[in-house]
Amino acid sequence: MDDRRLLLLDTASLYFRAFFGLPDSLTSASGQPVNAVRGLLDFIARFVADYSPTHLACCWDDDWRPAWRVGLLPSYKAHRVAIADGGEAEEVPDALNAQVPWIRAVLDAAGIPVVGAPGYEADDVIGTLATGFDGPVDVVTGDRDLFQLVDDAAGVRVLYVARGVAKHERVNDAWLAAKYGITGASYVDFAVMRGDPSDGLPGVKGIGEKTAASLLARYGDLDGIVAHASALTPAVQRSLTAAIDYLGPAREVVAVARDVSLPEVDLSLPRAPRDPEAFASLASELNLGGSAERLLAALAR
């Protein structure tokens, strides 16, 4: 159906941005910071109002560092690990951790679907929902890895918020071609070669963005590049040879899953809160004020 449009939110990416971008003077009735809660609601309201989706999902990290990815690449997100209660957890400020249950409660009362899957990150949920949806899809994130989902033919683009929600960029294949010289389909191999310190991906030493893009333009993908290694400069040959054991596992780590088994959830955009009393109570308790009002107004449009 031509009138179906899905908006997928990389929820943690957005509430982290809200937490660090808004003052902690935004507090609940009991004086606890609620900047992440309020900021996330404002972000949702803005994107719903601006892009008029018919379907919406807040995608969730049920597992922010899946064991299967760590098994493939032990350095994956290793620098973000904190030891808590004898086990590993993501290093998150206490003042943000305290707001996550409130975020879940407010989204639930509003009737906004939260979708996650055991053993998978929000990226994988987004990849699965975007691949399976019959209609255009907008993915809201600050994570470049989701550029791999960009597909003009399928109507999938990324609303990239790295420069701020107000200055977000609409990433399609033309944007990727202008920025990096690649398409969404090439992004995984591009990222594997370039590397990404924020995710613990070392990349291929000596191969930066320009070289990676030119190699992909010439040989199509990593398999093609490796197959034609003898035609490359000695320096690039040495780099690829040194990284050969990294390339395959890193590819699997960077590639988002697109076939995750997800719970049956109605993603239709709610027009009013699922539980009006609970939503009003949380709005009062958490001092959500204009953020709650803007969300309700955007949903009701």
C-alpha cells in the first residue's frame, strides 16, 4: 500500500543524545533528572509530526553486546564494558540508568510499541522490521552502521541525527555516494575496512575511507577485493594479508541481522494513549509538561 510508512527509532541512540544534550535541571516532582525522558518524547513528537508515519516502533537493545558478536570479534564494544554485580554491563551514567524504566513506562502508557529480541541489538530489530515492511521506511539514529540499510529501490532511508535532531540529515544512496562514494549495499564492507573505534572495530591498517571506497568501486565487495589482491599495490596487499583473519568475522559483526524472530506487535501509530490514566499520572509524577503535550498532539494529528 502506497500510504504505509514506517518510522523506526534507535531508542537508546536517541535517549543517550537527550540525556547529554539537555540539562539535568529538568527534574521529576521528587527532584530526579528526567532530561532523557523528556528529550526522547520531544524527539518522537518531532519525527512523527514531520514525517507522518502510519506505523512506529521504538527498537530496543535487549542485548547491547551479544555474545555471538563478541565470539566473532572479542574487541567488539569492549571499551564500553563496566563490571556491575559481578557481571558485565554497559557503562552508563547512573542518572541515565535511573530514567530507562520511566522511558519504558511512558512509552507503554502512550501505546508506542517497544520491540526487542533476546540476544540481539536494536540494530538487528531495525534491520528485520525494515526488511519486512511493505512500504517506505525511515530509520532515526545517530549510528552510521545503519547506513547499510539504505536502499532507494526499497524506500529505506536513514534520518541521521549525529549533528543534532534539528539538523538531521536524510541519508539515501545519493547522500552516501556524495559523502563516501558508495551505496548502502556496500556499507558493511566499507565499515569493516575503515574500522570504527566507537565499536571496537580495528579496521584494516593503512586503508581509510577513500581507499576503501575506491576498492569497492573497482571490485564490488570484499570478496572481489581479496580475489584481486595481486593486482593491488604492495602496501594494500600487505594490509589485506595482515587483516585476513579479521575480515570475515568483522563482516558478520557489522552486518545487522534481518531475520530476527520478533514478537507479534501491532506497529500502527497510536492516535491517543493506550492507558490515558497511567500516562497522565506519569506525566505529572515525572514533570513531563510540554514534552508530554507535544507527543500527544503529534500522535493525534
